Amino acid sequence: MSDSLLSRAASVSVALRSALQSLPRQRLPWLCAAGLGLAAAAASWMWWRRRGEHVELRQVGTVSQLLVYPVKSCRGVSVQEAECTVLGLRSGELRDRQWLVVTEEGHMVTGRQEPRMVLISVSDRGDSMSLGAPGMEELLVPVSLPKSNKVKDCRVFGTDIQGRDSGEEASRWLTSYFKSSQPYHLVHYESGGMQPRRSKDMDQLFRETDVIAYPDASPVMLLSEASLEELNRRLSQPVTLGNFRPCIVVSGCQPFVEDTWDDVKVGTTRLKRVMACGRCILTTVDPDTGVLTRKEPLDTLRTFRMCEPSMSHVHKNSPLFGQYYGVEKTGALRVGDPVYQEIRREQH
């Protein structure tokens, strides 16, 4: 049964329970039986109504790029195919945003605080992850850390999550690269052994089933090439996908039409659009130089991509660019896959 049907069934149950509490005790047994029968009938009716829906698949574009960002705020890795898990994209041992740089106290460090993070490259070395940066020797980090390594309690946008410390060598490498007076640490989220964050804690528009490790809010962010081209048409200095860090890039569509793709099928993966991505100063870090300007492309986006007044309590002063998706069905996807919009029509 879908989340919406479960929610409706739960509402029926709450209403019945409230009514029963106000009735005499001697009438409860038969009323309980009647209530259960009504609830079952309602659920059955909704299920049959759902079965009567016809799902039309309409191709709206093609996957042109897939990007995985293993370490939050570091460079993305372009891949030809990926697995879409409940926590986002995965390619081999590289999982999207499941590594995080933190302070000694466990507070996250991103390109907002250390803009030169965007210059750190990441690559897959089989049982190790390689980090490279200007002026630094290559750092190899085991993807399966020793269980003897300390598990740190971390804070990501005000919510708690754990991460296993990668060790002193990684800490010295990061601290040296950022020339920090305080030590930095690299931690790893271990799927299956640690509790993920709930996207709903970031915004109530997300579903209970939407969970994340270290992303800002959502397991998947989708953006079209046409939207980037339309933005660049308005800029004196063009920007790249590196300013926006999407996971799925789509070609062959009109600018900003992804705003309307509520249900999407790609490969064997199904995604549910939750909300637009409100943009912050990280987009003003030049991905080629690591310089933070706090100006473009935010200033230009604010001239034509602000939210409707009814959503200002959610996005505030953040312009919208790209769409956040929850994972409706895990699966596989690859570059070149058609992107389908699922359109539900009731059969008569």
C-alpha cells in the first residue's frame, strides 16, 4: 500500500479511536467490530481505486551525467552507471556524501567554511579511496575502516549523526591542506551500522521514508542542462555544474521543466519529487579556483528564480535551482537512460 493510503487509513483509525472513547463501555465490543469492518472496507476501496489507475510513462529527457560526491563539498566523480540506494547514488565503493570533514568537536566542515574543499579530488582505488589536492601528496583511505577507530558524534545542520574516524594520517593531511590551527578529521558513515538522518528534520515536506547520511537535505538532486544554459545566458561569466553539485543531470528538455516532474522513472529506479533546492553561498565558490565570492550566480538567480510567496517560510531568501527527490524504488541507472515522467490517470 502507498504512503498516502497508509496515511488515510491511519486517519480513519484515529477518528474511530476518538469516537469509541466517548461511548459507554457496554457498547464498545460491537462498535469495535463495526469500526474494524468499516476501516477494512475503506482501505479495500482505496486499494481498488489505486488499482484502477493507469500509469503513463512520458519521456521528458535523457540522463547526460551521473555524479557521485563521496566526500561532502569535495569534487564529484563522474560515473557511467550507478546504483540508487535509499541514501542516494552509489558507484562501486564510492557512495554519495558518506564521508565528512569535521572539527575536533564533530561539527561539519564544508565549502562554506573552507572554500578550497572543492579542489579536493576523489577517486576509487578498489579497497581504498584516494584524495588529492593542490600541493598535497595523494592520501589513501581504506573504505572499510578498522573497528578500533573511534566513532565520533557529529552535527550536520543541527542534527546528530555518527561517523567513524579515518585516523591520524587523514587528520594531518586535512589539517595541513587547510592550514588550520585546529585539527580536522575525516569520518565515514557506515550503512547498516549507523542511524541515518531524516530529511524530514530538515523540512517537513519530506517523507518519513526519506533518509540521508551527510547530504544537506535529500538523497538525490536532479538538474537539467537546459536550466544551467538559461542561467548562463543571463551571466557575464558562465558557471558549471560544479557550482551546483547535482547527482543526476538531464538533457533534451526545456529550462526548469524539472520543476514539474513529480514522479520520475530512470532505469529501474523511481524517484518522487519533494521540493526545489534552495541555493546558498556554496554556489558562489569557483570549483576551479576555490575562491568564494558570495555574489554570482546567487545574485542573478534571485532576479528570476525566487519561490512563490506561499513558500517563503521554507526557502526564505534562497533562489531555487534543481529539484530534491526522495527514492521511491531503489534500482540501477546509467548515462543514456531515458528519463520518464510518470503520469497517473484514473481508468473508467
